Amino acid sequence: MLSQPFEKPLRVWVGLGFPRQLNSVVDAYQFVTDWCGNSPEQKAAIRACKAALTGDIDAETARGVVIQFARKKNILVEEDAMPPMAGLRQWLPA
């Protein structure tokens, strides 16, 4: 089993609006298998992660399929949705 890191992590919304970062195929596989549901997009994401773990496809291909799943479920954290950490200082108490 190959635990392939993604070139660029992806983030998904979980729980009460908290972002979860998926850094690798293993992270993505755990996430999509834990997701409650049985949609065609989820099945495709699981298959893609399994294929990447066995070396049949590369990690970036699996990442793309997981992104499609997350977009379909409206849980993908888009790049502009998360403020940079430096911008959070204005909200922290002095």
C-alpha cells in the first residue's frame, strides 16, 4: 500500500463548519469511507483512492476525483473561503 501525499492538500468542511485538511491519499480514503452516504461520487472517490493506494493511478488523479465528490456535496473549502492566518489576528483578544 502506497501512502502518497498530495502535491497540494485539499480541505473539506466537517462538523459544524470546521475545515479538515486532507494531505494524502490515505487521509482522503479515510474521509470518503467515513462519509455517511452511498452516492455515485462517493463510490468513485473510494475507488480512486483504492487505486492510488495500490499504485494503479497517481495521487493527483485520486485528489481530483475526491475534489469532484467534495464539490458535489458542497463541502470543498475553496481557496478564497479560508482567510490567511495573519488576518485572524484582528479577531483575537489583545
